[in-house]
Amino acid sequence: MRALLFSALVAVIMAFASARPTWRDLENNYTFENFLSDFKISLAKDSTEFASRKAAFLSELVRVKLHNKSGKSWKEGINKYSAMTADEKQVFFGRSKGVDRSHKPMNLKAPTTVMKNVSELPESVDWRSAGIVNAVKDQGHCGSCWSFAATSVIESHVAKQSGLLMDLSVEQIAMCSPNPDSCGGTGGCHGATAELAFDYVANARGIFSEYQYSYQGYYGVENACKAKDMYVQPAAKIGGYVQLPQNDYAALMNAVASEGPIAISVDASSWHAYESGIYNGCNQVNPDIDHAVVLVGYGVDNGQKYWTVRNSWSPHWGEKGHIRLLRSDSEDQLCGMDTDPSDGIACAGQTDPVKVCGTCGIIFDSAYPIDAQAF
């Protein structure tokens, strides 16, 4: 699987579509050849690869077009994932279920948010409009979503406190955060958690800027940590982090309304084809928490409530790199059981099923840094 991904699909992941097709374009006899052209993919027509990719694409195209005729609240489209297998798509995750509560935190702090009834909170919140959220980035072949989520949230909290919105080092967090209990994977491109990242940054000298310590994991290559060998001052630091109560809708609403962007964990296994609208297509009976992302706000669209989530699959995915998830005031009653925590995504030795609540598991696990400062 890895060999196939890193050969033919390097072109897919690097593709910078000159004119990304929208869901409406698919009705105009959109073909596999159009897909190859739009996403700058080069495949020999007489190859087995060409045939297998075409079959996968055509199956996905039929599925997407049928979905878009169903009248549901979101549209799906064709993108860089449309000719990939399910196994290949797994590379673009990198987050575990519940493991953050099993690792031994060094810098966990008590929440300081003054809790209000959800009805007293603003109808909508969008931290992007406050100028404290950077442009969406692309984790590439590396299962480093946890590092992208943590870095983005630190950037926003530093900006909220200092007025300086910086690009901070995803690479440092991905390659330097200790993960002795193999929580969420083995670290780096093989998964971990935002909580582990916050613990590392709070315990280190700080976090360097992107230009000081740039991201090298795009192609799935891991490197040794260089932070201890860097004789320059980091760009920012945090004093610790807050972990919100598990599966608590009111706590997450209060935190994102008052504190800023929040690192969250979700089941994103069905997100790949999302293009626009308010998504409600996750498995709520047996959600599979597999991805770390950032909650940047919430709102209402034509009477339908939603969460606004920042992903790390490039700005060409979804709504400029974001997805809106269906939200209701009974999120903490919308629960299922994640029955497979041992599937490469829990701490070593953990096998117990985990109760997960909210659309796509959104209120299951949430955290944010405190005492964020720029140097």
C-alpha cells in the first residue's frame, strides 16, 4: 500500500489544480481524462495502474453524483483523493481515541472559563474574522494532523494575547514531542495527540517559527529532532493546556466562544469527498476517532446550526480547507461506541471501547493552550 501511494500518487498529492472542478461540473460528462488533466496526474494509458485508478475514480464519480442528487445538506465533489483506495486515505489522518487521558500530563491545568448556559452565548462565533487564524496548510503524506492542529491552536492563542499571528513550526512538534506510551501511534508521521504536543511545548524552551524550523514531513519522511541543536530563540511559548470535560457540549461551546480556537478529535473517515454545505455523514453508531483538527467557531445557516472546523488537507479541500459539521443542542446525547481503539490508534495495550458523542465525535476530546506568549 505504501509503495503504491508514494509512487503513482505523489503526483496526486502534489497536484495544484488549475481549475478545480465543482460538483456542478460533474454533470457535464466529466471523465477520468478530465480528472487527470485537472489534477496534473501523469499515468501511462496501457498500465495496470491506469486501469485500477480509472475504475476507482469512476466508482467514486457515480457515488458522488448520486449523493448530490439526494437533497442532503452538503455537496460532495472530485478531488485529489478520488482515485485512492481506503487504505491510502488512512495516511492523511494521525489521531487516536481517548489516549490523551492515558498519557501522563505534565502541564495540564484547570479550566478557567466562566460557564454560561448555551442560550446565553453568541449565536455565531468565527475566530477567522478576528484575524488570529492562519491560512489552512497541508500535512501531505505524513500522519501529522495532531501536530498541525496543535500548532494552529498555539498560533491563534499567541496571536490573541500578543497581536502577532505567526507561522509556527509543525515539524518541531511532530518530530520532537515525546510519546513513550505510543499514544495515538508512535509519534511523528505515525500519529499522536494534540495534548502530547501541548505538553511538549510547555516543557520545552518554546516553539520555533516555521522559517526557523520548516516542515519536512510532507512526503512521509521522519527526521530526528533538531530543536536542542538550534541556538536561536524560539518564537513563542505556552504555560500549559486545558482539557475540556469529555463529551460535554456546553463546555466546548463556552470554550470556543470565549477562549479561541480549540484542538478537537473527530471521525473524519468519510470526509474525503466533502466539498461544501453542512456535513452530517459520519457513522454515529460506531464512530472511529482518527483525526485531529481545529474548531474555529460555530454558526447558523438558514436555521441549521453548524460547527466550523479547520482541516489540514490544503485550502483546495472543502470550503477553502474547512468543513461545517451539523450541530445541535443535544450533541451530548448523540453518542456511539468507538469499538476498535486497538487498531493502531490507542496507547499500547488499550483495547476497551470508548464512548464518543457529538456529530463525527466532535465533543469527545478537546484541548487548548494557556499562557500563550510571543518572545
